[in-house]
Amino acid sequence: MTDSAITTKKSKRAIWVPLLVLITLAACATAGYSYWRMQQQPAAHVTAEAPPPAAPVFFALDTFTVNLGDADRVLYIGITLRLKDEATRARLNEYLPEVRSRLLLLFSRQDASQLASNDGKQKLVADIKSTLAQPLIAGQKGQEVTDVLYTAFILR
């Protein structure tokens, strides 16, 4: 080999080594920056999250046993009401005899064949909500029942 060929190889090697070092440093810097950004993102979301929802307010009623409007059918039903707030629970508890009376009248008007189906049970939930939404005293606002949960349901 001649001297000029040896110097050309050395000059090519001299260019490649710093170039590979720069590429490696750039890749490491990009990976480090990406890792840092991913670690910063959850902290930003934690501060922006909404506060957790309030605990649900439930009002359990004693079970009802009523004769249904049609033949010798009996309905044994237990319900728990999910309410909007604690003030509604206090109001329902204060007027509990009237609440139970309204529900007994509603249950006694039901038809056993309709209650046997799932649609009939869902309609009864809607009827319970609308019955309890009416004001307990004239001039007061009505109660907001957000959900009705069955705890017992026997149709004989």
C-alpha cells in the first residue's frame, strides 16, 4: 500500500468516530428527554383532576307486603333509595309515614303479570321516582330520588 492510501483510510476513520459519537449522544439525549416528559405528564394530570364524587346517600325502607290489585297475588318488596343529598334523606325520614303510605298505595295498584317482566320492574322504578318526587308538604320542593334499588322482590 502506498502512503496516500493509508492516509486516506485514516482520514475516513477519523471522520466516522466523531460522527458515531455525535449520533450516540443525540440518541441518548432524545431518550432522556422523552423519559423526562413522560414522568412530568402524570403530575400535571393529578393537579387538573376533578375532586372525587361525593359518597352516595342511601335511604333503606322496610320491606312492604301488599295485596295486588288483581286476584290473590301478594307482592313482598324491599327497596333502597339513592338520594341526591343528605337533606333529602332527612326530609324523607321526617315524613316517613307519608312516604310509606304513598308507596303502599302505588304497590297495591300494580298488576302481577306486568311485574313479572323486567320491563314492568323498570316501570315500577320510574313510578316510585315520580311518586316520591311530589312535595310532601304544599309549598315545599319535591324530593329528587336518583335511583331505586330492589333489595327484595317476591311475587306470589
